[in-house]
Amino acid sequence: MSGLGPLDEFPIHQLPQPIAWPANSDRNFYDRAYLNAHDRSGSIFLITGIGYYPNLGIKDAFVLIRRRQDDGPDTQTAVHLSDAIDGDRLDQHVGGYRLAVDEPLRSLHLTLEETEGIAVDLHWEGLFDPVLEQPHIMRQGTKVTLDAQRFAQVGTWRGSITVDGEHIAVDPSTWIGTRDRSWGIRPVGEPEPAGRPADPPFEGMWWLYVPMAFDDFQLVLIVQEEPNGFHTLNDCSRVWKDGRVEQLGWPRISVHYASGTRIPTGATISATASDGSAVTFEVESLLPVPIHVGGGYGGDPDWLHGVWRGEDFTERLTYDMTSPEIVGRMPFGVIDHVGRATCREGDGTTRTGWGLFEHGALGRHDPSGFADWLSVAP
């Protein structure tokens, strides 16, 4: 059957228990892979994904690249691909985009044949065992709008990226990135009929996702809060090289926003090790990539996942990240950042890690001082 979630990723004998088998008739059922890659410099960040929407009859993919250079333009370019869904879930592809699982939970091969000046040939190798995150559920009144689960890993990349004839070598000694695989129900495709207005109305959500690799462990933190600061999702774990998984308790988080915006420059995460000692992560943003600007997330006006565009559809869009329209749009969506983190243990040990720093503060959030959808940091 099409769209059986992670069956093409998990070896059958290694399937985690319990697992929510998503043989579901909900129009919003999806199965999606997300990946990112950067060289730790803060000058380039690639974000990509492929999704299957069996009840909409659609599969699609995207590649989003932001480049910020001292002697060149600051641009974000997106390639979008879409087509009718097929029945072979072991051959994930849309047009010239293909994601092959070389070894389940260990290695992937991502390719994009030259498409409007963009080409990718990348191999990903996992550094640690994956983390199967807590189920993520959201409701509007009694209606479930999101019921999903995913696993995540941090790994290294090798290969190449080509942008308008420029060949960018990808060396695993510096290139690192997160991949995740999620499945379940989430809003996709064209908007559904409005129906009765939500009561109480949706006032917003606060989201933080930080998967990072250190020399001897992987951190995977995922937290969501309601407008009053109540945690609806709290998962903070680290996976050691020997496979041990350590829960880091209920982290206290302070996000640092640039004045006059909702764009974070970093965050302080105060967690607790299994022995009760303090573990602090100081996270820094080196390059922000708004995934609602060409990435198809959070009400992106140019591209939404699961929308029918016709057979064998491709397009490329390029954005000037210094333009007033884009600068004004950036703070009001989820932003993925090239992330660097310093971990300080209770015994004085300090480690440096690299990966993804993803954050969105949408609408009201009392702990941050955001009173409504338009308020910003002082």
C-alpha cells in the first residue's frame, strides 16, 4: 500500500514499539523526509525534503539554498517539484529528485539532476542512532489537526552542490546535517473549508527543535508551548556513541531575539543530566533560513506541500533576502538556522556541537513578552 510511513526506512525486525501505523483515510495523511546540510561557516545552508500525500494523490519535493557571502548577494533560491503519486514507496523520487535509502537508519543518497541551474549529489552518513520522538498532537476544539511522529538523526555529508554552474564540494570533515522522517496527519494541500470558527480562537504556538552533534553524543530537543507557556510537547534526549539514550529532564529555555524582531540570535537551554547535575547548552545562530520563504511551510505564499500543480511540475524561485518584503516576512514563521552550541556539564567539561537550531514564535507567547501576532522583542 502507498504511504505506509517508515516501512522503507526501518528494517522490520527493528521497528520500534509501539508505532502508530498510519493506514489512515484522513485527507491530510502524509509521509515526509526532511534533510539539511551546512559547512559550519554560516555562509551556506541547504534544506530539502520529499513528501507523499496518498489521499491527495500527490508527491512533491523541494530544495532550498541560502547563501550569504561578504562579497556577493544574499539570496535564497528554491526548486519545487511535484507530480502524481505512484505506488512504489521503495523508490522515492519526484522528477529529477531522488532519495535512496542505502542502509536503513544509517546512510542515504540524495540526488537532484540539473534543474533550472541547481543540481545535488550528496551522501549522508548517520553519526548516532536515531531518536524516535514523542508523538506530536494538536487540536482545534475537538478536531485533531496534527497527529504525527518522527525520528531524527545528525550525520555528515559528502558529494557536491551545483548552483548556476558553480560547483561546491561537500566534504564530510566539515559538512554536517540533520535528517528526520515523519508520518501521520498534518495540514497539507489546499486549505479546507473554514467551517465554524475555532472557539476559543487559535492564538499561536511557540516551537523549538534543536538536533545537534557533539564529539561523543547527539542532542535532540523538541519543545512546543501554548501562548501561556504551557508545554504541550517536551522531549530532550541525548544519544551517546555507545547507544545509550539519556533523558535530560524538563529544560528551561531562554531564546534571545534581535531587537525589534522575532528572529532569534541564539538560546540558552538549561537541562538536567540523569545524575541530577546541570547541563547547559548555549546555542548560536550563524545563518537563518526562513522555511516559509520558498520552503513550503507555515503559509508560504509561493509553495505549499501537497498542492496539485499538474504532472511533472518544476519551478525555481529566487529571493533577495535584503528586500523589504522578505525582511518583513521573516519574523512571522519558522526559521531554520545553521546552529553552533557550547555544552557545559556540571563537572566543568565543555564541548562544541553543530547542527540545526529551528525556532518559531507565532502569535501570542506570554513568557517571551509577545502579546499578539504582531508584537516583537524590545
